[in-house]
Amino acid sequence: MFKKRAGEPSPPLKVVLTVIMVVVAVAFLAPTLWITANALRPQQEIFTHASSLSINTFIPVEWTTQHFVTLLTGSFARALANSLFISVMTVILGLLVSAIAAFALSTLRVPGKAVVFAFIVISFLVPFDALAVPLSATFRQIGLDNTYTGLILPGLGHGLAIFLFKQFFDNLPIELLEAAKVDGASQAQTLFRIYLPITKPAMIGAGIILFMFQWQAYLWPLLVGTESEMYVGAIAIARMFGEYTTDYGALFAGSFLLALVPALILLIFQKQFVSSVASTGMKD
């Protein structure tokens, strides 16, 4: 007989907790399963089983991939490629900007550094949508509307990404920086040859934040990317709602594709992302 460890719930309580967790998980997964099922069922069957819940609400009676074929051979493919290009470029350039800024805030001994960091922390607490309208007017004035540059730039200096990098750099032994100085390494060499190679969790965490910021963006692309060739995935989905008719099959298929990409990224890098976020509150 195994003795119950201190603090361990009793078997009946375990059963109750397990049931609760399963119910909560199903409740959260139900909308995703419904969207996936509607993306794979024929147009005429989409709302047939929506009025009353049954197994066929989440599992199609007939299966089809025609909605995905229609999307990926039409204008939505360009919008999806735009989203992917903008998000990937934001990650690459944003990681560089964030790492340089965080390295300066972590290692340089200059007056007012704490004030600058405070403003950075405040910046990611302010919703970007509150700044989007006046900022988009400025971008139009300088000719950056309907350009990839205009769509990418606002995502580069993300305060939360800088915060993650700085907290990670602060936790590194000061001996690394001192040894680099003794060896005559410049600030750039110290950052790129010593600090960045050992900051994989922070890079992955910051990269996911930067990617998600652009991938799920709606208001900014709506204001700046007004021409059809500059549409991103979220805008293309919104444009599917017609005045008189709507292709709901394509709508659900597009929603599924837009949700699939970040879900796969989070699934692959979940351990590193959790590690990077958890390390932000640690200080040796």
C-alpha cells in the first residue's frame, strides 16, 4: 500500500478535479472543433447541425477539402503570404532591435537608464490600437501606406520583447561581461558572440510575441494596407462577408488556417516560451 503524500488530494477529489479539467478543456476546444468541422464539410451542410448539439456538430457527415482549394488558389493565398512575410520579417528585425536595446539597458552605466526602461515597460501596457489612428496618418504623410515597410515597422520595437531580453541579460553572470572587456571585445562582439548564443529561450519567447503581434493584427493593416495586394490574412477574412451572400465554407477554412499557424508555433516552442516567461521574474 502506498501512503498518500502530504498535500496530495484524496482519490475522490482527484476524480472530481479530473472531471472538471476535462469539461473545461472540452469547453475551450469546442469552438475550434466546430470551426475545423465546418471547414471540412460541404457548404450546404455547414449550419445543418448547428441548432442542436450532436456528434455531427463536430464531425462532418460528408468531408471535402474544396474550401481550402478555393482559398489557396485565389486572392486569399496572397493575403496569407503577406501575413507570413510581414510576421517573419518582424521577428528577424524585431529580435535584432530588441536584443540591442535590452543589451544597452542591461550593461551600460548611463544616467536615466531606469527612466528609459520604465517607459518601455509602460509602452507594452498601452494598447497599440490607441495609437494606430494618429500613427497611420503620419505613415500616409511620409508615403509608407500600402508598403511592407509601413506594415512591418510598428512591430519592431515591441516593449515586451525588450523586457524579456533585458530580464534574461540581467540574470547572466557579470563575469561574462567583465571577461569580454578584459579580452578587448567590443560591445557588438560581446552581444553577438557571447550573450545572444546563450539566450535561446529569450529569443524564442520574444520571437513568438513579435510574430503574434503581426499575425493577429487587424486595425493597423486595415488603416495602412488599403490596396488589395497588401491585404493580410485577417483583412482577407473580413472581406469575405458579402453584402448579400457569404461563402461560409471558405470563411471557416480561412479562419482555420489563420489559427493553425500560431497554434503550431506555440506547440513546437511551448517549453522554451514558458521558460523565457518564467525567467523574467528571476534575479540571482
